Amino acid sequence: MKSEAKSIIEAGKAILGIEFGSTRIKAVLIDPESKPIAQGSHAWENQLINGLWTYSIDAIWNGLQDCYADLRANVKEQYNTEIKTLAAIGISAMMHGYMPFNKEQEILVPFRTWRNTNTARAAAELSELFVYNIPLRWSISHLYQAILNNEEHVKDIDFLTTLAGYVHWQITGEKVLGIGDASGMIPINPDAKNYSAEMVEKFDKLVAHKGYSWKLQDILPKVLSAGENAGTLTEEGARKLDISGHLKAGIPVCPPEGDAGTGMVATNAVKQRTGNVSAGTSSFSMIVLEKDLSKPYEIIDMVTTPDGSLVAMVHCNNCTSDLNAWVNLFKEYQELMGIPVDINEIFGKLYNHALTGDSNCGGLVSYNYISGEPITGLAEGRPLFVRSANDKFNLANFIRTHLYASVGVLKIGNDILFNEEKIKVDRITAHGGLFKTKGVGQRILAAAINSPISVMETAGEGGAWGIALLGSYLVNNVKQQSLAEFLEDSVFVGDAGTEIVPTAEDVAGFNDYIKNYKMGLPIEEAAVQFKKYSDD
């Protein structure tokens, strides 16, 4: 097997996927059958500078180069060979944010990431203008907020892009963006597979009085769908990626994508009537729609798959952090008692014990709000556990309520899709830390959204693998298949994972729980207010 992988690398048939996550840059090298054969990574953190979250240009390139060097070292260690050329490369990154450049290719203000929430006025005004939900983190919100703030740099913008679009531009010379990532800049017209011409025109009229030399379409990257030509690695790009100088130019690079799109690819959820749920520190669900929603919803973001199908996204700021903090208390207790600690065993025992509790958690309620949660209208968060004297307070119900809380807000958003919009799905695939203990998080999520949930072994490969698969689709799609067909036939080969179907009892119990949860939200609001006063 090792000799075969070595031959693939030396023949230049391997495909490289790189994803810039919020805390880690990861590189995955795959073979023509889409199996990972090497990987590298680099840890990094955003910085809060002048009240805005950012990563510096130096951090971006130092991180990319260190990540690639780590991949090279992994290849050297495993196969005693060097990467000289590749079949394809793909770049992915966290979506949204604001990276404006002038004609000299200089960034005009530090990269403003998706995490910034200073765009509330812009997002609200644009949502009203477009009759379409425009989230705070979208690039158009950042641009319009800079205009509202009368920021001097706006007049000098020559190009506006995302992090993935920036890196791709610098290594290929092409100002392009995959349609999924582009759909997090401004709304996409799924029929035209391009930015909404109507909304572009509305925006230009809105800011016409400013007299800028540019129109919106002029400064945005060209939109490309998966499989389209997005350029090749230049000599300068090869040096920027591999500072050792071994990597050669001329390698095809697929359209750069956002982390939501690569997550859909990695879970085989790009076909209409499929979806995926990611549940870790934060959580989000992506449901691929057959048609547009009947109206805009403030808590549902509309993006697209990497091949342009509309996707309804429910994004929640909080998921497992509070649950993990409670589990850590049991770890501390075990250590205090002098009992050997295996944290995975603690998670497994507690999670499985939770399934023996009442389906409605015996009346217990938990709010896992480490930070604010826009879906429930909280600008700040205070983790909170609530019970009355008559509730069934035992260990199983206690852990179960924290598991429910992890996906409670996700349920509120998805209830709109399934109950009000009557969306139909054939398969939802889950991935992330919540599902590490086999069957438990999966069963809880199935009850929350009243839908069968599948978990695949490969889902853990993540977004770097997802963008590598898009690179493979660019160069290995010899049958000219759609992206969904290519993934089904060439990557997953019918593997739908292990499915859990919700029971009527679990669904009814979660519905009872969420009623209590919603009724108790004023308690959470009061906790936020009280903590504010005590901090002063």
C-alpha cells in the first residue's frame, strides 16, 4: 500500500486540498480513488485588533507555508519521497468576511473575518432593500458598513474577495470564486449561477451618491461552479506555497470554496433533498432545496452548494462547549477520588446513561450560551441550568438536557424549514465532535429535527478532504457527471453511513423540552442583564 501511494506521489497523480479553518490550517493529499495518503497542519488564532477580529497577511502565508512544509515532512517520513507536481490543488477557507484590495494588490484594511458583528445596521438595511436575509458576517454587509462609516479606503477598492479567493488569486493570478463561497458574499441567482443582477443593481443605486469609481460587479470575483477551469499554479504561486522550491508550476487549481461547501462535499450532501449537520463548538445545518423558500427568514441563511443548488443554512453560535464543561466536572471528581481517568470513557458512560433518562429530560432545561445566540435574540450568552423543585433531577436527565441544549437552537431553525416550509429530505448526514460517542448524539439530533440521521466514517476527514475531492472532480470527471453523481459513484460508492431513525417517543419528548426551553428564554435574558450589572 505504501509503495503504491509513493508511486502515485512520484507520478504527480496525487491531489492536494488545503482548508483554512478558524483555529487550524489543514492539508490533505489524496490518491485518485479519493483516499487520504498524507496530511499536514498548522495551528493559528485570530487576533482582536482595534475591536475587530482579524488574521494578518503574514499569518496567512506563514501558516500556509508551515502547513505545506508539515505535509512535505509527512510524505518524507511515510514514503521517503518529495512532492514535485500534483494532479490538482484546491483551496478552501472559512467563508464571508472582508478583504478589499487596491490596484497595487495591497490590502486596504486588515482582513475582517466572519466573526465580527459590527455590521448590524448594514445587514438590516440590506435585508430590507433586497427583501432577502443578509447576515452580519456576509461580505456585502462588511462593505456597506464601511460605506456607512465613511471609511476612506472604500473609494480605492479594486477587488473584494474572501480568504479562499485571496489565496487562490495569489497562487494562480485568477480573480475567481467558487459559487458556494460567492453565495456568502452577496446573494446568488441559482438559475444564472451568478450574483443576483437585481440585487447588484439595487446596491449600486443605493451607494451611487458616493460617486465611487467602481460598480459592485467590477470589484467582485468571477463566479465559477465546481469542475470549471479556475487557472493553474503560477511560478510565483508555487514558491509561495512550497518555499523549499520543489513544487512545479502548471498544476490545475479548482475553484476556491468556503468551508460550508467543502463540508457538504465531505458528507456527500450536495444533491437536492439531502443535507448535513456539523456539531462541535458551534453547529450548523445545510439543507439542499428543490426550490426557494416562500419568504425570507432572519434566522435562515441562503447559500449554495459548490455546483449552485440553493441551500438553507441554520447557523448556531453555541453547541458542545457547555456540555464539555459539565463532563469535565465528572473528570475532576474522578481525579479527586484517585480513579484513573479516560476522558473518552467518561463521555461514553455519561452519554449512554443519558439515553435512559426521560424523553423530555424530566422538566430540566439547559441554555448552553457561552456566547450570544442570534436565532433566539441573545446578543450575549450566560450558560444556565434551570430546574424546579418538582422536576425529575437525576444524572440521566441532567446529561440528557445538556445534550438536548447542544442542538436545541438548531431545532428551532429547522422547525421552520420542516414544519412551516414543508421541506422534504431523503438523507441528512451528521459530523463533528457531538457524534464521537457512537449512536448517542445521532439519536438526539434525529429526535430534534424528526428526521433520520446518518453518520459516515469518512465525515471525520473534514473540509480539506472536501476541497481535495473538488480538485479530483476537476481533473478526474471523465464521464462528465454532475458533482452529486461523481461523489456517489467515484467517492462514496453507495456508502450512506449508519442511519438512526427517530422514535415517536423521543420526538414527542424533545418537542416538550423545546416548549419549556422557549418559555424559559426570559430567564436567560435576565441572566445576561444581571451579569452585565454585576460586571459594572
